[in-house]
Amino acid sequence: MLKANDPGLHSWIEIAADSDFPIQNLPFGIFTTPDRDPRVGVAIGEYILDLCVVAQHNMFELIDLDPNVFHRPYLNEFIALGKPIWRAVRNRVSELLRNHNEEISGNSDLIRECLVEQYKAQMLIPVQVPNYTDFYSSIEHATNVGTMFRDPANALSPNWKHLPVGYHGRASSIVVSGTNIHRPKGQTKAPQADAPAFGSCRQLDFELEVAFITGRETALGQSITPDQADDYIFGLVLFNDWSARDIQTWEYVPLGPFLAKSFGSSISPWVVTLDALEPFKVKGPEQDPRPLSYLEFTGNHHYDINLEVLLQPAGGRANCISRSNYKYMYWNMNQQLAHQSSNGCNIQVGDVYASGTISGSTRESYGSMLELTWGGTQPITLPDGTQRRFINDHDTIIMRGYAGRNGTRIGFGEVRTKILPAI
Amino acid sequence: MLKANDPGLHSWIEIAADSDFPIQNLPFGIFTTPDRDPRVGVAIGEYILDLCVVAQHNMFELIDLDPNVFHRPYLNEFIALGKPIWRAVRNRVSELLRNHNEEISGNSDLIRECLVEQYKAQMLIPVQVPNYTDFYSSIEHATNVGTMFRDPANALSPNWKHLPVGYHGRASSIVVSGTNIHRPKGQTKAPQADAPAFGSCRQLDFELEVAFITGRETALGQSITPDQADDYIFGLVLFNDWSARDIQTWEYVPLGPFLAKSFGSSISPWVVTLDALEPFKVKGPEQDPRPLSYLEFTGNHHYDINLEVLLQPAGGRANCISRSNYKYMYWNMNQQLAHQSSNGCNIQVGDVYASGTISGSTRESYGSMLELTWGGTQPITLPDGTQRRFINDHDTIIMRGYAGRNGTRIGFGEVRTKILPAI
């Protein structure tokens, strides 16, 4: 019998070759339509499989779960059931959608009941987020920022290669793709000015990140090793860590980024499981010095995921302004989760752990305007002739990602956010 | 008719003169007993008034609320009803408990049903905390820390007098008084060492703080002025922001405190309402330079609340090691909430906003071991002859607070935490 990731699998649903959502992917999300209240779905081609309906028809009866778990406005309750259940549900969905399986495809009424066209659905935020951490794990990004703001000769802080630097972020302002965000206001101080002023941010930036979502909790005082982390991680989303650079510069010493970040962070709606990404594991960069033992891991925990950022001006076309890859990370997510829990901090279901800006080694692969325009000194010229040092009002930022090899494409869809003027 | 705060009010319940919970206080909390599942209660003398039972007997029938709102394991749903409802419920509870009111006192069965002795109940965490921010708003504390770790001549960072510096903390590890906390492990680096090491924290500290809890949400993009903040703040609790100084020193540059804090923070179980504290408002310190207009306020928003910290060694007596006061704050909570929301960050019901360590100007009033022992260089000697530079395993830290004048005492109870060895 073929496994859910087998590139030879085909579905009875017609799926374009460049779709993000072939039968090998099957990411989970929360959707609603005028006729369906919020519930769990799985993306397949241009459709969503409504797991609430599938469960009502007893098609998960061999899996130990309450069918109502899919009739919820967040994935939290489902993913709290644990990895054996996520895996069993994904495998069963794969079976139901395969060529020659007639449990759904053999009944046209059932097809209409179970499948929703994606363009008719509204995607909601997939999880209720109890805690959010943002790491800073790309050595190229940390080096670029350190070079610009601190000392080019000592761009990385002394701790950087010894631990995955991170900070707690604001959970309340994480929003799903498609949610507009107003330009923040805040306190800033120009280097020459005598005193700070309050007003609209003038250096609004994106940060290209990938975030993992946990599906299993720990008790306060307990820790997770890097090798145990796979059992705690449900899947990944694209993450745009919106940043107000001018606010950040003035506020962040001594206690770190605060209002420069908390006005909004955007995530993609489909959570791509670690299981779907298994074939795209790659070796990460050599870590020198060797990490302390609580950060040591076996096997590969980096993932080859192509990432791109597009900037779409009001009324114009989307232009690609950056191409990066999640495999560029110095610290991997297993090390991040081990570090987060190393002091006994308890992990909760639905927590979001973002990677930090993912920059590569070349200018084209930098994951923020700060780096792409080198602090605003080298503006980008768009095909329409306009220039950008940072993000303008009415610009839309779109991030996309996919893992691909030998014709199989495991895509993330996109995270798309339009910036509106300050209120 | 007498108002709920009138010092002339008396209850039909006998209340000791030094009780934290006279009829003028009436703080809200969540409790459980072997016979009663988690629910909302109000502290009165040595008792808890069970609001779930009071509501079942239709004694809130003139207030527009669903009586089931008191039959919940967290206060969030009740406080989300808004200030007019909190106030109406507190006023009604005051009426029911007053001398000569016989609605409860006239029926001995009803008294037994409505009142629970505090020693028979277990207090639970009062709110589910969606977001937690820790400010840094005591000028004495910030000056002490800046003097020790940065530059005595420039102890305050340049932004400190222009904005209430703060950072996002970890919500998951906030626990209620009585919950033991294990000494954290973490990565540290001695100044002379070549490389960092991983092990048990050797500089475990408390921080004496007061936190406010919000009871009203805002939409993303909206801001609150300092004068509007009163409508958003439900009440206050004592807050012990446990800190691992050696972990903090190594990790906090450049992105702020992270694992040095997230292993646990302890709060007192009774939320004292702003209404109960109204008579204890005082003028705060002069703010020079004058804050920007979004931080300007009218009236008094500081509160005269006496605070103390006691250290109890295993098997020994509790010794007072610090006496401070919430009125020492430079930035008040209305300014803190205005700053937090100034960038459009959305506020949620149950958010916890802690003050930062509250230190006074004299050694006896410092709110952390770091300051009391000046970085561990001047140990405290306890009456049993033992010394402390930081906190030992099996030590218990107790924080207490009360506002008092002319015989009225509005108390907070306590937050008590025992430190267990690292796991």
C-alpha cells in the first residue's frame, strides 16, 4: 500500500501540476462559508475537504476521536489529541482522496457536501495562540543587522553562536493572511533630534519567517530535548513579522523589541505538517562552536523550503523582491524548542515559534527591506518606476513558500497583508 | 445610602480589624473545594462568598448578566461584561453583606450555602492570561540595575524618561500563589570563562511587582488614552517576577529577557478592584521631561499600597526583607496601558500588565535580592544566622500588600512561592 507522501499517489480530484496542495500535502486549516460555520478543513487542489462533514459520515470511525473536534473555530483541540491521531487523520484523508477510492467520489451528493471550492471560503486563523516566541536564528540576518546597528567587526552578539537568541512576542496581534494592518504610530527619535516625537512609523518593514506550531503541552519545570521535539511540533506556517524600524531603534535598549512588533504579525492559514515535509529534510550548516549537549541533535532537522516575498503596489502587479530558503537557518526548530523549554518553561498547544528573518548570503535573498535596501540607503526600484526604502501605505506584501522535488510540490499557499494608513 | 467604600460600613460577618478583606474591599477570585467545582468568589473576612450560589438564588436578578458567568474556572467571562457590571455586582455584594441586611444573614441554611471558610478552599489562578507584559517603571530600580550592569554615570537608558519601557513576557508560566517553582536550569557564562555552560541557576531572584488585569478588549489598530484606561482596568494583584540573574546576564543582549524569566511568575489569587482602591489614589512623582501628549493624564493614578517581601527558610520563620510602596512608580498604569496600545496593539480581557520591580529610594525598600545585596556583594543575614545573596532551594518568598488609612485596610492577601531544587 502506498504511503501518504508517495510521489506516485494521485487523487480523483483533478489537481494542477503547480498546485501547492497535491495529495502529498494535505495541510490543515480553519475555514468558513456563508453556509458553514468555522470548522477544520484540509486543502486539496482548488478545494477544501470539510473534515466536519467527513466525520459526520463516520469516515473516521476507526480513529479514536470525538467527531466534534472538527467542528471548532481553532485547530487546538484537534492537535491536542497528539501526533498518532494527526497522522492517522492525514493518512485516512489521503486514502479517501486517492484514485479508485469511492467512499466519497462514488456519490455525487457526498462530493458536494464534503468539498468546498477555496475561492468560496474564508480562511480563519488556524490556532488560538496562547504564547508566541520570535527567534533570531539566521546568521546572515543577525550579521546584517549587527553590521548596520552595532559593530561590523563584532556583528554577532557573544551569545549568538551558543544559543538560539529569541524573545517573547505579542500573541494577541497575530492575524491571518488577508487581514489588513494599519501603519503603527509610535515614539521615535531621530539621531540629531533633542527629544523624541510621536507619529506614524516611517520605516515600516516586513520580516520573512517560518513558524512552527506546537501540538503537545509540557508541565511547568519539564524540558524537551531536540530529538523529542518532533513529537511536539504539529506543523509550519509562513510568518510575516511586521516591524517598525524607527520605533524599534529608539525603544529596544535595554529590554528588546516591544511596540515595534506588537501592532501585527501575519500568518498563512494552512498548517503544513512535519509529516508532509519529511522528504525535504536536509542537513543544516555546520555549527561551530559545537552546541552544548542540551542543544545536540541527531538526524536532519532543516527543511528545504523555497521562500519568496512579493511587493504589490496599490493597483499594480506583484513583484518578487526576495527569494530565500528555510534551510539557511543556523539553529533548527528542534534546537529552538529545546532551548525554549530548557529552563522549565511550559509549552502549550497552539504556541507559535517563529524562526526570525530568513536571509541567505546574497542581496537577493535578504528577508527584510532593512537588509534589501541596506537600512534605506539603497532603495529598490519597482517595474512601475517607483522606489521603496520601506513599505508604503496601500502596498501589499505577499509571502509564498514551497518544498519541491521530482514533480512533487508541498506548498504553503501565501500570507498576504495590505498596509493601510495609520488611524 | 452608604457607598461600598464607606469606612462606616460594617458586615454581619465578624471581621478582624487587621483583616485584608473588610466589607470595603470585596476582591474577586476563583476558588474550589472538594464539594464545589471552580467558581467565582469574593473574599470577606475569613470567608469566601460563593457568587455562583448567590446567583442561583436570584440575588443578582436586577443586574443584566447570565448567572452562569460565575460558574467558570476563570474570571475572564465575568470581567468581559464591563465596568458597569463589575461595579453593580460589587455594590450588590456589599449590600448583601451589610449589617441589618437579612437576605443571606436571615437564613442559616443560606449562610452555610453561600459562605466558605477560606482555609477550606483552594484558590486558583484568577484569569486565563492571553498576554503578559512586564514594565520597568520604577526609576529607583532602573537606576540601581543600570548602575550595576551598565554605567553609573548613565544608569538610565536614553529612552527611559520618555516612555514606560517594557517587554513581552511568557503567559503560560504565570502561576497562582502556593504553586511551587523549580529552580531553572540554563546557559550562563562567568565573566572569566572561555565558554558558556549549562546548569542550575545560581542567582535566583524575586522581583516585587504589582500587576493590573484588563477587563475590556480593543480592536487591532485602536489606542487607549491614559484617561480612558480606567475603564479597561479591572483590578490589581501582587506579582512576583521570578528572575534568574546569571541566565539573564548572558542572554539578554540584544533582544531582552527571555529564559531568565519564563520559568515562572507568581500572582496573588484575589483581584482587588480599582473601585476598592479609589480612596488610596495619590499624586505620583513629577515627570521631567514632560511626557509626550499620548502619555499625558489628568487626576491621580498612583496608589498608596504598602508592600513587603518576606523570606522564609525551610522550617524557619518568615522574615521581612523589604518594605516598599506602589506609589513609588514613575510611570503609572494608565500611562503603561496607553503606551502598550499606542501602536494599535490590541488589548484582551485577562491580560496581565506588571509594573516592574518596585523599589524605593532606601536600601530597605529595594524590591529584589539583586538590589538588596547589591549584586550579591553584600549578603543579607537572616535571624537564624544564615546568609543570602540570592534565593536558596526550599526558601519560600511571600509578598504582601495593603492600602490603609483611618482604620480601613484594603489588603491583597499574599503571593507565596516555595523554590524546589532543579529537576
